[in-house]
Amino acid sequence: MTQRKGSFRRKTRSKLKKNIRRKGKISLSKYFQTFGKNDRVRLNAEPAYQKGMYFPRFHNEMGIIKGMKGKCYEVMIKDGKKEKLLIVHPVHLRKV
């Protein structure tokens, strides 16, 4: 069996592409936004900032904030029947 070539962002050219009108610097308010425990958020990747990004399979999923880990948030999502805990930077989150 051969090993898969590529890394974390393989085959995500269109999924993680920015709209032409959203290109440019990231706003500081989005970078430093805060969330409380049990807030509902949507995972929306910011392709310009790779740190703290979740796996692209979970793009545009809904989740619940469970806590903090450093500068990042612990987000609980449902993947089929399983619940998964992701560690995501706030720049990749949007409040619902």
C-alpha cells in the first residue's frame, strides 16, 4: 500500500480560497474576538493565518465553545455520531 502524499491543506484550493473582496490584512477585531463558554460558533477558516486552523473537513461546521487552551478555544463539534474536540484560534471562528 502506498503512502498518501501531501499534508494538511492538500486538495483545498477552492475550499480555503478567499473571495477577492476579502483579500488583504486581517482585521484586529476578528483576531482578538472573545467568546464565552457554551457560545455557538461556526468554523470559518481564515486562509491568511494558518496557526490554530482546524482540519479542512470541518469547514463551515457548527460547534460549541467548551473552554480555552492558551490563545485558542476548545470547540466541540459533532462528526457523524461522534463528538470531537478541536483546538481553534479565534480568527477561524464566527459567532452565530
